[in-house]
Amino acid sequence: MRPNTVLPIAVALAALAGAACGSGTEPGLPAGDVSIVLNASTKGSAAFSPSPFSESFATRAVVIWVNADRTTGAYGGTTGTAHHLISDTGLFDSGTISPEATFTFTFAASGTYQYHCTIHPSMVGTITITP
């Protein structure tokens, strides 16, 4: 291979690697019911997808949040924003959820549960557990 063709090939490979990395729901993230979306701290009630989230208590009452608020750098590696979810009534407290990590909570009763991020208070969501 000629020396002047190495750089274009390296650039093309880097572009392909970057294209394989998306914005939050692609393979490589743990499975979850609710995603904390990219740049969530600036999105208010749109910080969670879906929001509101509804689950049937008859089927199951376990909800899994996944922190998809992360990006892949130009040279690889993942960076992102940590979040800390707490219900408005104190029913659940996630502690810090690092990028690509999950928080799981089992609801004991049907109802509507509002929650927010303690680090970014404008991030708000709703979980509805139906009978």
C-alpha cells in the first residue's frame, strides 16, 4: 500500500465506526423500559422516552430505566451524563445512574408515580401502573 493512501483509509474506517454508534437505543445498551435520552438535562418532560410510561400490574410491575444520555467520542470511548431519579413521594431513589447503566424498581401497587432527576430538576417523568 502506498503511504498516501493510508490516511484516507483510516479516515473512512473511523467514519464507519462512528456511524455504527447511535444516540441511545442501539445495540450495546442494556434493555430498558424507559430511556433517559441524549442531552436529557435540557429536555424537561421529554428527557425520558417514553413519558409517560404505562405498565399493566397484571403483567408485571417492574420498570427498568436505562441511561442512554451518552455519546461516543471521535476517537472512541464513551462519555455521558449521570442522573439521579427519585419519585416525588420518595417511593424510589435510583442513586446515581452512570451513562449506560440501569435502575430497576418493582412497584407494589397500581397508580401514577411522578419522578424527577435530583441533579437536573427540570427532568420530570411519569410512570403509570394500571390494574
